[in-house]
Amino acid sequence: MQTSFIIKYVKKNCYLQAEFARIQQQFLFPKGQMMQLENGNHDYWQLDNLPNRLTLFRIVLIPVVLFCMLATKWATPVFFTSNKTYGIIAAIIFIFASITDFLDGHIARKKNIVTMFGSFLDPIADKFLVVSTLIMLLSLQRVPDWVVIVLVLREMYMMSLRLFAVHEGITVHVNDIGKWKTTFQMIAIPMLLIYQKWGWLDFPLLGLIFIFMATFLSLLSSIVYSFHLVAKIKDKMLAAVKLRQQQKREKMHHEP
């Protein structure tokens, strides 16, 4: 009786392990990544490299930016510094963090450094920085609530589409509208962090104008990306149908 139970348990456990391996291969290591693993590219698992260090450093800067933003609304000065100064500090750190986002991608492409850790963490670090800053700007009443809702939901929507595209082995290139959206957003957020008037420079007004433009372009770019993804899916389905028809004709041709 015990032997029978042990055999059933082992069989069930082996089945679950096989299913887990299949799901892991399908979802965590799509196509191109699996080829690197099968070819023995152990660098793909590397954690300690310059792009990954820059990504982790960017994540470490996020609570610093949030602290500086909180300090701007405290009644008393913090560390003998004017509260308005913390808005400037937050803007400088945010710009520096955004530059590290560009640098780690540039270095990774130039030196052909592709790791699982970097592929997973780099886009998430960027989203953490932008989304957390937008939510804090909303709490400071510097941006309308609908703007934050649209931008945050758009980021979630686009990340879901990109994960789906990777899983299906579909490549959809980033359109220029999305690049302009990111540019306007990265200009708007430091202005809204400073939130002061310097002579003829009205940062609150300019920041709102740029964030409105980024919001409009974010919606437009997500629509364009969706249409391109749907077109790629249709092409893949059509190619699969043609392949099955060709295989069927070849099978009928070889049959006596």
C-alpha cells in the first residue's frame, strides 16, 4: 500500500515538474532567449555588469526623489534647506536617473550585453520611476487626476501588449509617437517637480502643457502599437494556415 502511494506520488511529482518546466520555457524564456540558453550562453544569467548596476542605481534613486517631493510640502525646513530647494533637488535626481536609463540601454546594445535580469528589470525600473513620481505629483496637486490615470493605465496596457508579443515571438518596433511621448513626459516631470517661476520661465504652466502633450501622444501611440500588433498577429495566423495547407497538399501528394 505504501509502495503504491509512493509510486503515485513520484509520478505526480514528475508530471508537475515537467509541466512547470514547460510553462517556464514558454513564458520566461521565449524563443530567442531559449536559443541563447541552448547554445550555452551563460552570460545571459550574469547579474554583475554595468547596465544592471545602472538599473539598480536608478531604482535606489526613486525613494530619494519621493523624499524630496514630500519635503516640499512640510511646514518647516528640512535639514536647514528651503522646502522649495527640495523640488529642484528632486528634478535634478529625476533627470540623472533618466540619463542612466538611456546609458544602460546604450551600453548594453554597444557591448551586446543581454541578460535575463536586465531584460526583466530595466523596463520595470523605468516604470517605477515615472509612475511613482506621477502619483506624488498628484498628491501635491500639481497635475490633474485624469492625466495620471491615463498615463498609468497606458503603461500597464503597453507592458501587457509587449509581454504578449514576446510570448508569441512577434516583434513590433516602437513608433516615433511613443518616443515623442517619452520626450515630452521627461521634460514635463522635472518642470512640475521644480514648480516655480524663474523670470519668464513659468515651470508650472510649461510642465502642464508638456504633460498634456505627453498624455495625448501616449493614447495615440498605444492605438498605433495596437494596430501594428493586430496586423502582425493576422500575418502570423495567415502564415500558419498557409503552412498547414501546404503540408496537407504534400501529404496528399505522397499518398498512393
